[in-house]
Amino acid sequence: MATDHGNAKGTTAHTEVDGHGKASFPPFEKDTFPSQLVSFAIAFALLYVIVSKIALPRVGGLIAAREGTIESDLAEAQKLKDESDAAIKAYESDLAEARARAQAIGAETRDRLSAQSEAERKKLEANLATRLAEAEKTIAATREKAMGNVKSIATDATAAIVHRLTGVAPDSKTVDSAVDASLKG
């Protein structure tokens, strides 16, 4: 009997595979079509209610919250950008002010050092002028002294030359007047 029972199953399965029993796909059967339409309508209505009452409000709430977050982030970013622009302008004005002060300090220092340099230069020039005047006086005195010596040397040399050439000692007044005439001319 077990063998017959196994054969019956095997025969049934063999018959359906060969196409003898022709079992059709259940959604395409005419007998179950209206009940399937009702089940589909109920499932669609249930799905519609679930989506419209539960899922869509949650998604809409998330989208609205996200838009609010984005708007607040954009507003915060704009506020921070405005603050940074103001800080940059303040920095640039402070930098320009500092540059102007640095230039003023530099000009003041340059003028002060220039004035000090000019004062030292004038002081040195006055000192050099004084020393030059003293040197010129010393040179003039030395020249006078040398010229005095030159006159006496010239007078002595002239008297010696005349005495040697003529054998007679010349008169000192004549020699002095000849030397004076020679030195002046």
C-alpha cells in the first residue's frame, strides 16, 4: 500500500508536469477574480489610509523641520558672514590707521634725526671754520716769520755775493732797498 500511495503522488505530479491536469495561475482564474479585486481594493484603501494618515504627515513634518533647520542655518551663516565682514572692515581700518601712525612716527623720527644731524654738521662746520681760521693765522704768522728770515737771508746773501764779486763790502741800506724791491716785484 505504501508503494501504491507513493505511485499515486508520483502519477499526479507527473500528470501536472505533462500538462494533463492543467493547473492555472490563481490571479488569472475567472472564479477567483472578483474576490481578488475586493481584496486588492481593501488592501489599497488600507495602504492609502496608512500612508496618508501616518507616513505622509511624518515625512511632511521631517521635510518642514529640515527646511526650518536649513533656513535657520542659512540665517546664522549670513549673520556670521556679516559679522566677519564687519570684523574685516574694522581690521582694515585699524591696519590703515596703524600704517598712518607708523608713517607719522617714521617721518617724525626722520625729521628729528635730520635736525640732529644738521645741528651736528653745523657744529662741526663751525669747529672746522674756527680751526681753519686758526690754521690760517698760524700759516700767516709762519709765512711772515719765514719772509722775515728770507729778507735777512736774502740781504746777507746779496751782500756776500756783491762782496765776492767786487771785493768791496756794499752799503747795508743799498742792499736792503734792492732786496725789498726784488721781493715786492
